[in-house]
Amino acid sequence: MNTLSPPARWQFWIDRSGTFTDIVARCPDGALLTHKLLSENAKQNADAALAGIRDLLSVARDAPIPADQIAAVKMGTTVATEVPVPRIRLRRIRACRASLVSAKRPRRPQRA
């Protein structure tokens, strides 16, 4: 019976937004690292998530990522939701503000 555990590998959790891509990585020894890159930076990299993984693995920008060293890559994004949400909120804020302003106006008594 084999009691040895499989070799530890890297795990990556990536949050890609419109401005920055944040990466949290668990090293094979269990240590946690963080890395932040601009999401859109054509001069530095074509894909911030891949560039961040390469940086954390100390792999050259043009070299392939060694998949055998990686156990998991989990990615989430808010890119598609960042633009519409403020517009919706802005309309709601304006509507609420207009209601509050009209409710606060003192009414002049009607004179006969």
C-alpha cells in the first residue's frame, strides 16, 4: 500500500476585473502569495492571468506554463457587470433623490 501523498502542486485563484487582475496562489509548500497586474496592458502581456501565473512560477514570458506543476486554477470576473451597474444605480439614486427633495419642500399654506 502506498502511503506517500502525491507531490504538492500550485493552486491559483484569480479575480479579473476591468482595471486589475488579482491572483492568490498557494505554493507547493502551502505558503500563500498574492500578485496584482493591470488587466489591460498590451505592452507587458496579452493576458494578465497567464502573465501572473508565469510571474509566480518564475517562468519566462515566452515560455510555456508547466501544467504538471499546477493542481488548480479558479477564475472569477466582474468585467461584464462593472459598466451597467453604476448606470442602474445612478438612475435609482436620481429617482430617490428627486423623491426626497420633493418630500422635504415645505408647503406654503393656502390663503383664502
